[in-house]
Amino acid sequence: LGINVTNETWGYWSIRPAQIMMCGGFTIQKYIPGMEKELKDGAAYWHELPDLITQIEHYLVHPEERDEIAMRGYRIAHRNNTSVERARELVVLLREYPKFKFYNPL
């Protein structure tokens, strides 16, 4: 189960979902805009608490779906987490930098 510090900053989330995916684990992740570009369909996403509860119940009863998502996540994570891919993403991040809403806890 993944949660985030802030759900308002486009493209900002913990590295934990990718780490889970790289190990072949299944994650239900609190959605942040832009997250689908990184995790794609290798994770399940939730928006509100009732949605999360419904998904947990669903995936407990359907382990084959859970395993399919975990395997997709494994392949996605190993394909996308190379040094070359990270460098490409950094270039995009720097181009998009002026558009970001940054988290300000104050």
C-alpha cells in the first residue's frame, strides 16, 4: 500500500513503488498526477479511501490479477530504471521545472 507526502505536486512521489515493482511485488498506490507515466499499469492506483477498500477486497479474492500486475510492474521497473532512462527523465524534468507546483509545508 503506497501513500505520499503530498498529492498535489505533479511527478513527485516516493521511490518505494519502483522498488516494490523491481522486486516483483504488488503495490496499490495513492495516485498522484503523472504517476502513470512512470509506473504505467504495473501498479494499481487508488484515489479515495472507499476506492482503496474496494481494491483491497478485490485483489484479495483475485490473486491472479494481482500477480499479473506485479509481473507487469517487474518488467516495467527493470526496463525504465536504467541510467540512460533516468538521464532522459532528468532532461524532461528540467524542461518542465517552471510548471511544477512545489510542496511547501509552511
